Amino acid sequence: MNASRSSQLPLGIQPQLVRHFGANAAAFIARLDFWIKKNKFGVMHNGLRWIFNTAKEWSEQIGVSERQIRRIVLALKEAGVISIDKLAEYKSNRTNYYTLNYNRLNELFLLTNPKEVSVKAASLGQNVLMVNSEITNKDSNKSDKRIREHADTKSHTLTFQALDVEEKKSDKKGQNTPTQNMLTFWNDTFPNNQIDMNRILAPLLMAALKAKFNSDIRLWQHYCKTIESSSYLTSNGFNLSIYWALKYVTIDRIKAGEFGVKSISIPGEKELLEKSFIDEIQQLSEPDKCKEIRLKLLKVYGVHAYKSWFKALNFFFDGETVKYTAPNLFHRDFVVREYGDVLKYNYA
């Protein structure tokens, strides 16, 4: 599948790809996208088009050595940007087939204009991140400007240009950048899975921090500690990688308690929850005596017990004593059984 580099499909996000993955890796992504969109090439597998080229063929198309191609492929695979499989009909044929993970690219770049960056390639069955091939350099610059103007920190939809600014601010102050702090904590937590910073890893860290951890380094630390709590993920039989940990689907599964992880308290979570519950109690329309009971329960049993069992109770004052109703019988019976020494005989 040899073709001249001049026929390469331009990308609306080409500048960002070059800046954050490097020119050679960006060229590989663009070239793979070009072949995927050529319907007569490659093979269809699980609804996706897969392309096969040897390292030599890739090197000729991109203009780098075969050794560099192997490094690029490994890095992009680790980042979840490409997938590799051996799809030849005969098992003796060990040719690698490649496809792009467009959803992963969308996750990483967090672009917000669906007309420009979420084009549906119906004939391929793939969600394409790239814009129309007729786009010019001038149009591309306008597109980048619109993307920057649409960045929304409240919903955590930042482009990498905005992320660059934050990194540079930290550099100017002589502080470690957020990504450096994230990597340091990872390496300290997982000494057997350490990795050095590189230009592919840095944007992955920053994108995850913004999109999945609310720009709060404490939540990243909590995430690492949660992974550490799993004997399965930290066993010799599991190939733990920071690239795997940064995939959004992995983050969601860890947060959902999969892989045998344990429930770990978030640093500062108790104080924040306690303050929010106190404020919430003060705003209730219940009598003051009921609020006093709530505050005592919060103080004695803690935020988690209050959140799980006491918050949902409906307290009321009958003129002599404080009573309560529960949302269901199971809830009531649990409170009576576990906390009856405090609320004994006071339920309605």
C-alpha cells in the first residue's frame, strides 16, 4: 500500500497532534486515517476497518526509519490511540493490522464542535475525529480559534492549547507542572511500574486530570491509591501500566469498584462532606430540635453513616420528643438495629 505523502488526508487537529505526539507520530496517525478512509483497502473486522502495512512500508510512506516506526507504534498503542491485531486468514501469516481508536482521540482532545470533529463515516462504521478533506490551512486556523473560544472549564471541555497555558504558568513560577506531580505520585505509588515523562504521556495525564479528576490532584492520588488496593492489579500476573490506567473506560471501571479495588477515602473528603451536610441541615425546614439531633448524629457517627442512613430520615417534633420516619421498612429496621441506642422508640 505505497502512496505518496502528498496524498495524505489533512487533519483538522494536525497542529495539536504534532505538538503533543510529535511530528512522526502525528504523520503515522494521519497516514493510518488516510488508508482507513480508502474503503477498498484493508479488511473489515468487528465493524472497523483495519489496515496492514509492514514497518518498511510505513517507514517509506512517512519518511522515518523502521526502528522509529516500531517506537511510534508501541507508544500509540500504549496510549490507546491505535489498536493492533493479527487478522490474516492463515495463522502462519503474522502480519499486523492497525486501526485508529477515534473515540480515544476524541477523549484526549476534548473538542466541542460536533460539526467539525465528530463526523460519522457510515461506510466504515467508525466515529471519525478528522474534518473534511477539503479543509485549507486558513480554515484550519479558524477552526483552532473557534475550538479555543468554545473551551469551557466548568464542564471540563478544554483543548490542549488551554492545557499548555496552565503547564507553562507552572513552569514560569518554578513549580512542578500538574503532569509532573501526577507522574511523581504514580511512580512513588507503583515503584515496579515507573515510567519517565514523554511528549505522548504528558497530554494524556493532563486530559485525564481535567476530564476525570475535576482538575484536583487529590482525586488523582485517590485514584492511584484505589488501584494500589487491588491485589489483582498489583500482582505479577497483571501488566499494570499508566497508559492503561489513563484510559477513560479504565477510570470509570475503577471508580465503579471493579478489579477488586477497595473503598478508599478521598483526602479531605470527610471535611468537605461534613461542611456540606452542616450547611444542608441548617437550611432544612425542620424544627431546631430535629436539626440538633441531625448534627449530633453527624458528629458522633461520621459523614458516611449520616449520608447512608440518617440523611434520608424525616425528623419531626410532636411537642414532647423528636421522632422520625424512614423511606422504607428495610431502612427503618437497619437504623433501629444499628443505632437504636440513640434513636430507640423514637420512630413513627
